[in-house]
Amino acid sequence: MFRRAFWFTAGAAAGVWATTKVNRQLKKLTPESLAAQAADKAVEAGHRLKDFALDVKAGMTQREDELNDALGLHQDPDRPDNVTALPGARRPRAIEHDQHDKTTPRPKFSYNRNEDH
């Protein structure tokens, strides 16, 4: 008699456990649950992508500083535009407007080869 009661109780417990397990899995497969899971995964992927971009930017800045130190490029505090210059490079002379002849025609476009055409 105790044997039958034990197996009956064990079978009922296994049935309840299996039923709850199946119901949980079915709830995970509802459209609302799938949408929430997809949104969570997208947010998580966005955070990982942002962290990766910040790591890349930090690495780029560090490498740029290393290269600037290796090449001897430093900020020149005397220059108003704070453009980096090679050591020993000369600053361009300012052209005085009085030096130019006012009768000389000036070109209407620049000859800068680096411009986009």
C-alpha cells in the first residue's frame, strides 16, 4: 500500500513539474514575450556596440598620442588656430594688403589642389 502511495505521489509531482515547465515554455513563445526578448537583445547589443566604439576611440587617441610623440609633433601654443606643426617648420608670413598693387587683377577662384571640384 505504501509503495502504491509513493509512486502515485511521485507521478503526480512529476506531472505537476512537467506541466509547469511546459506552460513556462509556452509563455516564452507568445508574440508579446518574443517581442520583449528581441527588444532586450537589441538594447544589449546597442550597449555592447557603444562600449566597442568607445574602446576604439580611446585606442585611436592613445595611438595618435604615441605617434605624435614618436614623430615629435606637438601643439604650438603661439599659433592661434592650434594646428600641429613639425619641429623647425616656419610659420607663413602674413601678406600685407598694402604690398599688393590695387590695379593687379586677382583670380576669381582659388588654385587650391585639395579642394573638391
